[in-house]
Amino acid sequence: MRILLTNDDGIGAPGIEALYDALTAQGEAGSVFDGPLLGAELVWPIAPLTVQSATSHGVTFHEPLMVRDEAVNERMSGVAVDGRPADCVKVAVGAIWPERFGQGERPDLLISGMNAGANVGINVIYSGTVGAALEGAFLGVPSIAVSMHLGSETPDFARGARRARLALERVLEGGLPRAHECLSINVPRTEIGDAFADEMPEVVVRPMNTHGLNDKYERRVSPGGDVYYWAAGGGLDFRTTDDGSDVQALFARKVVVTPLWYDLTAGPESMGRWTARLGDA
């Protein structure tokens, strides 16, 4: 099995390094594992050159996608793409992967992460991490986004990645997701010095919390007298949190799995109501 690894924090981000180590059973994050995830023969990072957080599913059309081989550390090397997360997946599946392995070849599994910050609730709409996974699913590659909730203390990415690896093993023990399936996995707060970080939380399946954020902006004035606004809201400060939602479970420090789908068509009630109004037989 061959795994494509990407993210939205950049190829040199601590989250992707820690997850790579856990997936390949190298370094601190992977030291407790006997071998690579599902016996993978390859985990190949193809990720953005720079931070691309909250770029959602944006893609590049009018500029070249510059790529270069990148040795991140003594264990991990890959390809850095000067573009967005979805760009990385599109160019990886459409060009880089077949150039290396042959025409028609593609990854067996795409993993996007590990993101520094949770992607629950409406944040999945904004997330570049999720955008990359959804792009992979759209292209027919089973895809999983992995994110870690950040608290007020220093995050422990190595232990967080170990939790993510254990969660992935649970998810994949019955086989890979289907060709166009996308899962989002959120790991609870894992912080340095937190005894809870050594425990494996319960893994639960929960739907998205679909309430908006309490957006806040600071009004500022530049030295030149121009007014501007700086986003000052909390990324997980939702107007309401529903019982049984992904947000509630994550705050209860559980590993949350949410199946996602890229078809944004509204449900049968809305389709039927608009079909009746417009007389479309």
C-alpha cells in the first residue's frame, strides 16, 4: 500500500512531521509501533511549501505550481508545492504520482494532516486540511483528514500523532474507505506534561455541528490613517453546540470521526419544493 500525505500547515510543520513518524513507525511518535500503518511500503509527503490554513478548497489556475524536492529532516523528505492544499492533491494525483509510478497509478490512501487545530463544526468548510482530503475523495482516492485540538498549553504533537495512528488503525481495521469516501478525524487536546496525553480516548462517530461562529473583529487604524479590521474571534467559539455533535464530543476529549461528502446538493425536501415551484417534471 502507498499513502499520499499532505496538509495545509506547510511541509515543514510539526504536525505533518509527527504524523509521518507515526505512520512510518519512526522517531518518538512511531516508537511504540511495530511497523508502518497497514504495512505501507511508502508514505510520500506532497504538501504546500508555506502555511495555507483556512484556504478551504481553493485551487490555482492562473499561476504556475512550482514544485521542489524537500528534505524536512533526516527521516522525512517529500515534495513541496507552492500552492494550496487542494492544488497539492490535484498535481500529485494528476502528474507527480504517475510520473514516478507509471500512467494510471494513484495512491491507495490519502491522509491530510496532522493539522494544528481542530476541524469540527462549520470549520470543515474553511479548512485547507479537509479541502485536501475532499479533493482526494473527489478524484476517487480514499481520503482521511486528521486534526488535533489545541488548548492553552504547549501541544505535544508526537503523542497526538500516536493517538491519530491508533485511531487510524481502528478506522481501517475493517478495510480502506471506499474510493470516493472522506473521513475527518479529530484528536482531542494533547499537551506536554498532561497525564491524559498517555491515554487513548474513546473513538466515536459524530455529525458536524452546523452553527456559525461568534465572529469578532478589532477595529484598528494604520499609521497612515487607514481603518482596518483584525479577526479576533475564537476558532471554536460556536453560537450553539448541539448535543451529539462533533464539537461536543471533542470538548469531552474523545477522538471524533465524521464522514464527509463533497456533494453539496440539498436534501429531498428542498429539491422537491423547488422542482414543484419551477414546474420541472
